[in-house]
Amino acid sequence: MQQINRRSKVPYYQQLYEILYEKIYCSEWQPGDQIPAEPELISRYQVSRSTVRIVLDMLVNKGLIYRQRGKGTFVSKPSVEQALVRIVNFTQDMQQRGITPSSKVISSETLPAPKDIAEKLAVSLDEQLVMLKRLRLGNNEPMGLEESYLVHRHCPGILERHDYSKYSLRESISQDYGIQWLRASQVIRAVNASPEMSRLLDIPSRSALLLIERVTYSKADTPIEFLRIYYRGDRYSLYNELQE
């Protein structure tokens, strides 16, 4: 459907939404393209200004387009979805979606367990942890900031084994130390980016981030890793399927 059907019982705003949605879905409008301004849409489809604004608001709320003050309205890049029903690492998640993953190591060290993390990993405050902080990228675009905390006695010397800007930390844990994963528990909440996060993720200050805090357990049901991931709110979403 490319034009409004005046004889249809379907409201004009719904018809216009379907027309514009199809242009995005069928890639007639590509990510980053500027869409026609309101006056042009009004003229092209012979609808009211309020109808156009309703439809644009619907597309914005769906994350399909975004507005830039003084510049116009543009097609959004598709967000990356992650299911909540399986344990996958960043590299696997990106590859499954046809996105090329890469990483930059920001810092790495061994340190005594901070109180909040010690509680999550069920260790004492003097327990040594390995901390690896990486910037995660998809198709060379910053996607998230990841902090991994591992109980050092379960994987001694892991930081010296590989270059983790190129090698999977999860693969090292499994292959080098024989640790297999059983389950994970996680908490998800929204936070605002700090100045450092904004700089690393190349986003405006105090932009919305999706924070995931996850504890992963080995097959012996022992907590091995605490993971703190800050994902860009404009590029990442989570989904789940629910059944009665």
C-alpha cells in the first residue's frame, strides 16, 4: 500500500503508519536516511498535520525513526536484540545477527573483591578477583562497555594467556580451565551514562544505558563470574517469550 485508501474503514493514521513502516521494513528508506518533512508528507498523502504527527510519534516510540532538533527526522539503525532465555557472550550474540564483533581492552588487573561483588560471588573481601574491562563494538560501532570479574583461584593467570581484544574470555575459561557453565542470574535496569562512558561509547552525556548485572555459575553450581554490562539504549534491546 503506497497511498491512502479513502474508501477504507481503516483510520488514515493507521494506513499512513503502514505505508511508512513498509518503506523502512523493505529498506526503501535506509538507516540514517532523512525522511520527508511534515509538510511534504501532508501534501503527498493528503492527510492532516495531526495525522502525520501521530504516525511519526508512533514510529519514534517503536524506535524506527528519531528526531534531531534543527535537522529533521531520520531512520534509526536497527536495534540489536538479545534473548533472555540462554547464556551467550557478546561475540556469539553479534555473530548470530550478522554483525562483526570486536573489542578494545580498557583495563585489566587483579584486585581484592569489592564488598558488593564479594557478596554476589560468595567470596570473602580479601579474595582476589580478575577484572577485565572492555569496550564492545559491532561493525566498528561502540555497542557497550563490559566489566568482567572472575574468581582468580578458579582461573589463575588468565590475564596473561591471551589478548582479550581478539580472544574470547569465555573460551579461555572453558578451554584453558575446563569450566563449564550451568546457569546465570541477572538484574536489568536503566541508568544514565557517566562522562567516561559517554566518551567511550561516543554518545551524548547522560544518555540512557541498559545495565545488566549477571552472576554466572559453573556446573558445580559455583559462582565464577560477575559481569556488569552497560549497553547503549539506542542500539540494544532485550526480549523474552512468555507462556501461560
